[in-house]
Amino acid sequence: MTTNRKFRNLAPLLIDVAVPMGAYYLLKDGFGTSTLMALGLSSVVPAARTAWGVLRSREVNGMAALILFVNIVTLLLSFVAGDPRLMLAKDSGVSSVIGLGVIVSVALGKPMMTAGMKPWVVKGDEAREAAWTRLQAESPRFRRAERTFSLVWGVVLLAECVARVVGAYTLPVDTMVWFGNVILAVAMGLGFVVGGAIGAGPIMRMVISEARAAGTGTPQSDSGRDTATAVEVPQRAGEGTAARSAPVAATA
């Protein structure tokens, strides 16, 4: 079961990175196709996977739609221009569009990366799902962490875009085919480490704390500490003090 889950998590990475890179070298060196044709055909599988994901879920995911749109447009432009370097730079186009989209979503108060983070935090647990909903509605600290997480990824993707464009027009095409994946790996690593430290990590701790508090009936504040609760002290027979009660307004 664990092995199957790990494979499902790694499958998108294999399809988007390993398959295109292997297909490029196979088509170019094995079958002798042109550089442009090899690049174009090796990009079909990731684009098809994105399209299939949209059709299978029967809902439009903003990020998936952006990736699919940019892939199709840049593939068409690359074939029209006949420039393999432009086709390599298309990956930076995907990163830049998504990065800008993520930053704009933060400015609009609807951070786009939340959709990808939530399943990882909630893990299908009903208590965590309910805790997430409460925190999102009531906790400014939680919403700030959401925005921070998305902002980190927006900046990382824009930086990746710049690095890919520079590489596409300064390095040999054959080198950039594999080095582009190195740039991607570094960018992803930075996104996970920095975004996890100041965004996803705090969000997970807040969700777990809120879920536990709800299970014990103890409300939580934004700082994660228990809020003060009023405790009624029942009056006992034989005690010399009486429980204090709030004053009641006199009626006319």
C-alpha cells in the first residue's frame, strides 16, 4: 500500500521530467530526428497528462489550466518560428505565467498554492478538514501563512524562469535539455524548504493543534495557546463562601 502511494506521488514527476528528457535523446540520437522535432514530440506527454487530469477531475484547476495553455501556445509558436531555443525557453514561460498568477492570487486574497498544500496537510482526516475550515475563516495568522506560502512559490518560479531563459540562449541545446531539469530541481527544493519553513509548517501545526483542541472541547487562540474559559464554581453545602454570579439588570 505504501509503495503504491509513493509511486502515485512520483508518477507526475516521472512523466513531466524523466519521460520528456529520455524521449528527446531517444528521438534525436536514436532516430535522427531534428532538434526541434525531438523537443516538440517530447513535450507532448506532459501536456497530455495535464489535459487528462483536467478531464478526469471534471473541474477546472487554475494551475493545471495555466500549464496546459502555456504549453500549447509556446509549442505552436516554437514550430512557427522554427527555433529550438525558443522551445526550450517555453518551460520558463510556464514558470513565469504560473509565478505571476500565484503572486496575483495572493494580492487578490485567494492564494493559488493553497489548493496543492491543503491535501498534504489535511491528509483526508475529517477533524483536520474541519480545523482547516475554522482557521481559514477565523484566524488572521493562518491566512497570513497561506499567503506567505504562495508568495514564496511565486518568487521561486519567477527566479526559475529567469535562469531557464538565460540557459536556453547561452548553453548548447543538448546541455540545456538536462540542465533545465537541474534548475527545476533546485527551484523545487528551495520552494519546499523555504515555503515549508515559513508557510506550510506553521499551517500544519495550527491545523493539528486546532483539531486536537476541538476533540477535547478546548478552544484555541491564534497563538495556539488555550484561551481563558469561564469556570462555574458550584456552591457546596457547608462551605462558608458562595459562588459569585454576574449582576442581573433590574427589570422595570
